[in-house]
Amino acid sequence: MANFSTNEFRSGLKVMLDGDPCSILENEFVKPGKGQAFNRVRMRNLRTGRVWERTFKSGETLEGADVIDLTMQYLYTDGEFWYFMEPDTFEQHQADAKAVGDAYLWLKEQDNCEVTLYNGSPLSVAPANFVELEIVETDPGLKGDTAQGGSKPAKLSTGAVVKVPLFITTGEVIRVDTRTGEYQNRASKS
Amino acid sequence: MIPVPVNTRTAPASPEPAATRGPVLRDWQPAASTALLRQRAGLLALIREFFAERGVLEVETPLLCRSGITDPAIEPLQVCSGRSIGADGRYLQTSPEYAMKRLLAAGSGSIYQVCKAFRDGEAGARHNPEFTLLEWYRPGLDHHQLMVEVADLVCHCLGPRPWQALSYRDLFLESLDIDPFSASVDTLCGIARGHFDVGNLEGDRDLWLDLLLTHAVEPWLAGRGICFVYDYPASQAALARIVERDGYWVAERFELYVDGLELANGYHELGDEREQRARFEADNRLRRQRGLATRPLDEQLLAALAAGLPACSGVALGMDRLLLCASGESDIRRVLAFPWERS
């Protein structure tokens, strides 16, 4: 991979740092009136998700990281690996639990999601912002209850537990914002 | 019936096929608002009025220079071809300092200049590789007397406000509780590493002082209005005189901060030709150590110093940053008509 100098660090650039692929978020050039210039760089470690700031001497270089984000279809899990397919090439990739992280709570078979490949292997998985999932377990709905009022926990087909309004019943399909884990609305049964 | 005049210069009603047109450039437009362009023009008028009242002469010097600059932390841009350009190329000036000192040595008296300066690789929210400097020199004044005049000018431009001055040593003592002159390199490095992730950064005492200044001290200055910092470590003298003060060698140099933004750098100017030559040579040794190209010395400046520079102080003030202060903008790219990406 090519090397990148601090003055080429742009938001979104993927570089190797201390053996891990990292994504650059912000790059601030600082210099006293006379003397050494520095770059204060906010970045995300793509392996751990940690976001932090590292200072470099201006002009230092880092090696680019072989990282790409691809939209893939989630196929299934065998309990140990989760399998994804590139829609154009039908090429399949297996991701381990570390790469999938908490995303498994929102993965429904045949749904599209973003898979980040590092040196050709899945490094992380991001579900779609909104997913529709079936409720497999919740307290019985209360007749006559409307949209306002309290909420109750409901377990979804993936194992995720979200808070839903009291009138929602087992077997219904709901729409959830995966970024916050919040119930959005009822979806038509699929 | 009156014939409808046909304006052949207007675009045809139906657009040409996209394939035959050039790309649609959206960055032709200025980045700064017309109000900011007016504010810049207003500042220039105030500055010219200020110096006219004080009998300081406005001058111009060349932007393209035969000699570069030896300062290891400043990289000039070079112009390498053209019928008027010799085999060695020419440098775009990083500041008008050397040429203005030649004028002073020739007896110009007090002078000022508003000009463009260029520094390679300096770009960000507070830097543009091409920027505007206001630089002036006052024979007979030392750096403390010049600080008073700088404060007068800034108040003339931004409106009256209080100001203070702190020595570099007191600045570090008050903000970080460290003595920058007596603390060991290990202590400075330890404090920096304790507060910031600096990876495997290595360097000398000045590197750690610069890191603490930019990362910790400048934010501390942010809430403190107009503040001058003076008497820098001798190793950071650049072109300032060096004197002994309270048992330490200090450079008679100052910086002006306005709410943590570095706005100006001034010196009680070094006039000794031999010492200036030795500093240039030391710069070049440092450049070699760091793997940077060495720069030919500006012999015309050295000859002017040998002929006699009047005792004087001088200061360079960033005009674009002054406009940041005046307008309340925080990003230099919004006060330039065409910042680097659009130029």
C-alpha cells in the first residue's frame, strides 16, 4: 500500500497504526509562531472501535490500510461464523463473532448490511439503520390501549430485546432503529 | 411589430448534451462573504491610517527571492522554471524580513509592508500556504516598546481592550506549573505523554516545549484576551538578540496571542553579522541532521548587517488571523476570498 503524509490525512482515509487499521476522522494542523509543527489526528481503530487522538510530527507518514466497505447480503449463521454474500459476484465471506460484534442482534437473513473488509476478510459488520424484525416474546397486549402510555420489553427473532408500546403483541413485525435500539413503528407482516 | 432583439451571447434555451460540456465547477465562487471582503478592506484602511499618523513609510519588496530561509521548521515554495528564472530557481518569500532589513541598513527609517508570504505544507483551520503578513520595523525601539505599539495597532483595528504581557517562563509556570528553563527534557516529555497520545514521538527540549505550548498552553490562553509572551528560550531566538536574564539566556522575542490565537511574532533584532551567519550555519546543520535540504545563506542580508543595521525591533502580524479576530470566524478558509483549495 502507498504511504500517506500527515498533510494528506483526510477524513475517511484508512491507515495502519501500531498494527491495526484505523480510519481518520479529523486532522488539525498546529504550529507555534516559530518551531515544530504537529498534526493532531482523531481516528477510529477499526478493529476495536476506539476513537482517540494521536499527535504526529508534521510530515510523518503512515502506510495505507487495505480496507474497503461493501454492501453485502446476510445469509445465515452456523453458530460459529456469520456468512455474507457480495450481491454482484456471489462471493461469500465468513465473519467471526469478534467482527460481527453486537450487529448480530439486528441481522435478518437476506437483509443488506455493510461489511468492512481488511486484507480481504471481514473486520466489522454494520447493520442497516432500520430493520424489520418479528416479536417472538412479549407480555400480552392490553385491549383498548393506544399509542400513548407505557412500554414493555419485547424479544425479537434475533434475540434483541427492545421496548415497545403496550398494545404490541407477539408475532407482530416492528421496525427498529439499529443505531439506538429504539422501536419506530409497526411494520406490515412479512 | 418590434423585432425582438436576439442576444447571441445568451446560452441556448435547450442545454447542450452533457457530454460536450466541461465539468460543472462549483468552487469558482469565493469562500468569504462580501461582508468579510469589506471587513478586510476596512482593516487595511485602518492599518494605513495608523502608520501614516506615526510617520512609518509603506514599502514593497520582491516576492520572488534568490535565497531561501534556513529555519528548519519553515519550508519555502520554489519557482523552478521561466525565462527570467536562473538555473537555481527562485523562492517565494516566507516573510519580507530580509529585504526589509536591507532597506533599514540603507537608512530607510521606520517602515511597514502588507504582503503575501508562502509556507509549504502549512494548511488547516489557522494556516493557508499563501497568506497575508503585516510586517513593520521601528529603529530605536526595543521589543517591549514595540509590544506597546502592537497593542495600540490591534486596539485601533479591533476596538480598545485591555492587554497583558507574560514572560515565557511565567506563562509555563502559571498554566502548567513547570519551569520551561530548568525542567529536564524527561520531565517535559513525561508531562506531554501523560496528557496526550504522542505515539513514539521523539525530539529535543524545544520539540517538547513546542508540543506543550500548542497542545496545553494555547488552550489556556484562549480565555485571556490580548496576551503578549516574551523572553523565549535562547534556543528559539530565530533572529532575536539573546541576553542573560535571572541566570538564564533568553531571546528578546515576543509573540502576541488573542484568545489563544497566535497573531504576531516580534524581535529585538539581531544586528551582528557574524552571529547571524553562525545561526544560519547552525540552522543548516540541524537541517542536515533532519534529512532536509540545506539552504544557501542570504549573503545580501549578511552584507547589509555588516554595513550596519540600526538598533531596531520588528514584528510580523498575520492579517488573515487579525480578520478572524475582527469577524469572529474560527476558520481561516472562511476569511480568504479563495483559500488554497479554490485558488
